[in-house]
Amino acid sequence: MRVCIIGTGYVGLTTGVCLAHFGSDVICVDKDAERVRTLKKGIPPIHEDGLKELMEGGRARGRLEFTGDLRYGVANSDIIFITVGTPSLPGGGPDLSAVRRAAAGIAECMDGYSIIVIKSTVPVGTQKLVSGIIKDKVMGQAVFDVLSNPEFLREGSAIFDTMHPDRVVIGADNPEAAKVLARLYRPIGGKVLITDPESAEMIKYASNAFLALKISFINEIANLCERTGADVTKVALGMGLDSRISPDFLKAGLGYGGSCFPKDTRALQDLARKNGCTLKTVESAIEVNEDQRLRAVEKLKAALGDLAGKTVGILGLSFKPNTDDIREAPSLDIIREIIGQGGSVKACDPAAVPNAKKAIHEVEYCDDAYLTAQGADALILVTEWEQYRVLDLKRLKSLMKRPVFIDGRNVYDVDAMPDLGFEYYCIGRRDYCHK
Ligand SMILES: NC(=O)c1ccc[n+]([C@@H]2O[C@H](COP(=O)([O-])OP(=O)(O)OC[C@H]3O[C@@H](n4cnc5c(N)ncnc54)[C@H](O)[C@@H]3O)[C@@H](O)[C@H]2O)c1
């Protein structure tokens, strides 16, 4: 099948390369000329395992093209995906301007019959909104169906998730159009669920909000564990063995970040408000998450006292391992708070330093954890990259001015760290620094 993808970010590019891998002819369109130039050179603009190889394979087989020319993409496709960003507006609702612009652009280029698929995360009612925009523009000159097809991939494992989906949700008014989209996904597999568009749109937000809720719940339990002597890692293990609960998303830490959970929980809250309801559980999840990331700074102050004049090393900047994405990453709030309190910050990350440099200038960015530890009064592990799980901890400690270690992701052994001489603080387990 011939596919056009509008927006080559984490979702669009991943979807495009995977569909090309499974035999579709894919044209990826982006309005960002620099991004298109980079893609045409075979360089992925984002960090995702396996992406470069799939891009090379798709281009070599002539199944994958990159362009800034929307008309070319639409004219040569049967199915057109909208995968543009839907960031938060100041009030919490999603900014749909890119979706609107993409819809209007598609309408101007359409000819014959097209299936337009909204893969961006959008509030209930957006499928109708997009249909209306296109209908007004084409004025009977073209025939089309607009489907909702939310995306569930996770950054850091985007290719794997796209190739092994738990489910493919398709929201459609026209069952025939839904069948065509289901056929496109057939080589990939995954359980296909066909619903009305409104339910499909809600499934995405409800899923993300539920996962955010799980994370905030375990973080609250972690904070209680610290006061009661329980160990949250053991508690989560015991809870997760219950098949009704599952162990996923039960890792206590510094809270969730990224381009999805924070904005999608706010968007759901906004949707509820506009419909005269309050989602108390979602509101609480957001509040707990905002507090949780600053637990690292509270622990830092408990160890160091006043932060003025102190140097803190940050291990990990991306919102999760295996991605270069720093959107709403806990690291950013933690760094700003330390600097705001008069401390200075050194930081490293295997992939996210270029993006972090654009967001925060007042940081000394280092090439690795050892350079970050050099002369530091404390280290905070913010993102649990594999590289930071296998550090030479003796060497790390020998480089520090004072061996305060805040383990924001419970990566290290609570007994071994104090034995190595660290003043060790973690989340929801007893701090063993005074052992
Ligand atoms: N990132 C994720 O993990 C993830 C997972 C599931 C769903 N989503 C949702 O998917 C959507 C896209 O997210 P993302 O992270 O891939 O976004 P992104 O910001 O990484 O990429 C968006 C891309 O769209 C391009 N774009 C914007 N308007 C355009 C237009 N009119 N024409 C052509 N290109 C245009 C931008 O230049 C950019 O390259 C969002 O709604 C997001 O909530 C994201």
C-alpha cells in the first residue's frame, strides 16, 4: 500500500520506517527543511535503537522517501497519517494547531479517495474536527474517510513496540475504511480493535492516565515506606506478583516525564473540565508527580545542608533511558532547583546532552560519569541508563569531593553503597548512609 506520513518525529518516523520494512511504499513529509535534509542523508534526527538500519534498508529497497513536499506525498498515497506534535497549551489543553494545519494542507492536495489517519494523541472530537476541516476545503471535489488510530509506542523501544504492538486501535465511522487500515497493519500483527472514533481517542488518554496513576501511586507508597521502614522494591515485587496488578509501572523513582504522560494527563483533565467533570485520581497523579521529582533535592539538602556553593553532578538527563528526549524530564526541574538555590551543576547523558544544552545553559556538560563526579559534593542518578548501572563505583567515589550519592532510580545495592563509603540515599528504601 502507498502511505504518506506527515511529521517525522518519534512517532511518524518510527511508523514510516516500520511500514516500509513490512512492504509499504512510504513517503515521509516534514515541514522542517533541516530535518528533511538530515533524513535524506540517512541520519536519524532522533535517538532510537535500530532506526538507522531500518531507514537504510527502506531507502535501499526504494520503499522509503523523505520530502518537504506535502502535495507529492498526498498525491502518491492511499493512506495519509497525521503524526504531528500536540503539545500542551498554557491552560493544560492540547495545542491542535499542527493537526489543523496538516488537515488543511492535506485537503488542498487531495484528489480522488483518501483515508486520513490521525495517529497524533488528540482529544475526543478531533476526528470530527479534522473531517470538518477537510470537508469545508474540498467542497465535494474529493472523497475521504478520517480514522483515529492512536499510537502506544514508548520512546527508547519505539521500533520494537511498533513491530510488536499489544493492540492496534482503529476508530472509524466507515467500517470499510477501518478494514483497509487493519490490512495495512496485518504484516505487523497485534490484536486489532475497531471502535467508534470517540472511543479510540479516549482509549489513548485513558491508557496514559492509568499508567501515570500507577507510577504516582507507587511513588506515594515509596514515601510512606521511607517513614515506616518498609522497602518499596520488595513491596512492588509482592504487589506485581498479583496478576490483577502486574509488575509494570511499579518502579518508584523521581516520577514520570517525557512528551506524553505529563501532557496527556493535563489534556484529559482539561477535557474533563470542559465536559463539567473532575477527574480526582488523575489530578492527584499529576500533583504527586510534580512533588516527586523534587524529592531528589530534598534528599540532597538533607545530606549537604545549604546548596549555595556546592557542586552537584547529574547522571542522566533524558526523561528515560535509551532516548535523547528531554521534554518534561525530571532532570530539568532538579537542575533548575539546584541552580536556583545557589548550587552549580555538572551533568552527563549518553544521548541527550545536545538537547539539554539548548534547554539549560548554566550547566557544565561532561562526557561521562567520571568527569561529572570530579570535585562534586554529590551525585544524583536521575536516568537509569545501562552505562550508569555498570560504573566503577570505587573510582567514582575517589573522584568526588564528598561521597553523597542520591540514587533517584533505586539502581544500586543498599548494602554495597555504604560499604563502599558512599552516603547513600535512595527512594522508598531505608537510606543506609548512617549505618
Ligand atoms: N513520542 C512518543 O513517545 C509518543 C507516543 C505515542 C503518541 N505520541 C503522540 O504522537 C504525536 C507526535 O509525537 P512525536 O513525539 O512524534 O512529535 P515530535 O515533536 O517528535 O515530531 C513532530 C514532527 O511533526 C512535524 N510537523 C509539525 N507540523 C507539521 C506539518 N504541518 N507538516 C509536516 N510536518 C509537521 C515537526 O516538524 C516534527 O518533526 C503527539 O501527538 C504525541 O502525543 C507520541
